[in-house]
Amino acid sequence: MIIVQDKLVSDDVIDKQFMCNLNACKGACCWEGDSGAPLEDEEIQIIQNNYQKIEPYLSKEGRLVISKKGKYTYFEEPAENGTPLLDNGACAYMTYNNIGMAQCGIEMAHRDGEIDFKKPISCHLYPIRIHKEEHSIYEALNYDKWDICSAACQKGKEEKVAVYQFAKDAIIRKYGKDFYEELDAAAKYINEQ
């Protein structure tokens, strides 16, 4: 583990390779799992404020679940707010395109210029997950290895793309360009040793 600014970055974020392979998984991270995509407090407010512009991009089932459960849900495990889930476990904000690939209704609204918000940072950062202990000043950036992403791990190895490099845009969005450059320099230094 290394410290970059005031963040703890696990070795796996630097050492492991990853590059999404949507042709293989079809976006399974949007419909697999036990809880919704983690949401930060300010993201909940953004989604609530922009829901009318997001709603047309959602499936009928997604809109129905959101009308019943709300625009976010508190999950006991892992003790955080997240996107609500359909009965089958899929994110309520997820839809499928014409070839059966998952796509995010929030991101579609953003791409069409309807909203300024791209998508939850937890989705953008994936496979990096942020963890913060309640009484700690540090946030930890960890690599969330998941078997449904085996094709992404293989593609990352083939392309020689580290997890943090794959998540570059999301890391810059969350922590800024200076943070990413420090992380990149530290990773290169470690890899040279």
C-alpha cells in the first residue's frame, strides 16, 4: 500500500491489469451483486434534482422500482446508500441497448446534454472501490476483483493497462489531475524497482 496525498492506494490498484471488455460481459456489473452502486451524499441530491431529465432514459421496470423504493436505497451491508435494485438485482437506472448490453440511463442523459452529471463516481471508478473508516482521516482505494470481470483482467494483461490507468479519467474526476500524476509517478517508480 502507498500513500498519495492523503489517500491509501492498495498495491493491486498499481500492480493488477484491467480493461473493461463489454463485448464479453455485456456490462454485468450493472445487474450482478447484492447492493446498488454506492452513492455519495451530493450525488443523491444531483440525481433527485435531475430525475425528471433522467427518467425518460430508464426502463419501465426501473421507473416503477424508483417510484416505489425512491431514487436511492440504504443498504445495511455494506452500510451505505446506493442505487435501488430491481427484483432481479439489476440497477434501476440500467437499461439494455439493442444488442443486450447494459447502459446507464444517467450516463445516457449526460451524453445527450440533458444533465451535467456523468454517472455515480463509484461506477466511473470501477473496479476501484473507495473505502473510508468512520473514524479515519484516510480514504482507501482498493481493487475490487470480481469473477464477472475475468475478461477485463485478461484484456488488461494483453493491453498492459494497470487498474489505475484504466480508471484515469474517473480518478481525475474524483481527486484531480495532481493526484493522478502523483499516483502515476509513484507507480512508475515502484515498477522500476
